[in-house]
Amino acid sequence: MKNVTDPFPSLSYWPSAGSFGFNTDILATNPINLSVVLGVLIFFGKGVCASCLLSDLLDNRKQRILKTIRNSEELRRGALEQLEKVRSRLRKVEKEADQFRVNGYSEIEREKLNLINSTSKILKQLENYKNETIHFEQQRAINEVRQRVFQQALQGALGTLNSCLNNELHLRTISTNIGMFGTMKEITD
């Protein structure tokens, strides 16, 4: 796009002598440069209305400023729309995160209860197994003690019988004991 603030492009190509030069950017010039530019315009543009030229320059500048403002407003609206979309997405993601958090906590609690229940069942089973083992060992110990007492009693009785009895009494006692053993065997079976 052509720079409309520079009505004399050839002036910008003149070499500057020392610190003297033309600044053709109207908004960046100081009052001295403006007066020089206006003087040159009036001198060379006698037939051209200087105020019309300045008016055109200012209108063009105004139009560029307005266009820049409109573009900025459009960019601002676009940025606000994007910001609102991002905020909406953020709210949605935060809700999902909260839901995951709640579901995670409830899942952890459920798993914890399942673990407690299964551990409790295992402990009960181990307690029952322990009690059964203790009962079984008690019964086995009682049976061993009975057998030893019975064997000792039997050996003691046999020793007494052998030393005190004659053959006939001895045979009668054996018959009686055999009958008692048969009765005891029926009871224990």
C-alpha cells in the first residue's frame, strides 16, 4: 500500500547534509519540520489547496486508524469467543475431574470393604481350622493316653493274674476278660 503521508517521495531520497533532513511522517514530526513541510507545500502547490491536502492526509490517517481499531475490535471479539470456549471446556474438564475423583474415592472405599470382608472370611476360616486341629489333636492325645493306661492296666492285671492264679482260675479270668474286651470294642466302634 502506498504511503499517503509522503506526497513528495523524491524528498525522502535527498541526502541529508549534517543534521538537516526531512521527516515526512506527519505524526512523528516536531513543529519545525511541520512548518517546513507546510511551507514547501504552499510554495510548490500554489494551485493546490493546502488545507485540502492536509484534510485528505488527515482523513486517510483517520481511516487507517479506524480500520486498525475495527481490526483490533474483531480480534478482541475473536479472542473473547476463544476465551469463553476455553473457559467452558475448563468447566467441563473440572466437572469430569470431580466426577472421576468422586468415582475414584467410592471405588477405593468399595475395594477397601471387599478386602476387609474377604480378610474377615479368611480369618474365620483359619480360626475354624485352628479349632478343628486343636480338637483333633486333643482327641488323639486322649486316645493315646487311654491306650497307654489300658495297656498298663492290662499288663498289671496280667502280671497279678499270672502270679496269683492257678491254671483253671487263669482260664476263667481270660474268658471273662475276652468277653469284656468284646463289649468294650462294641462300645468304642
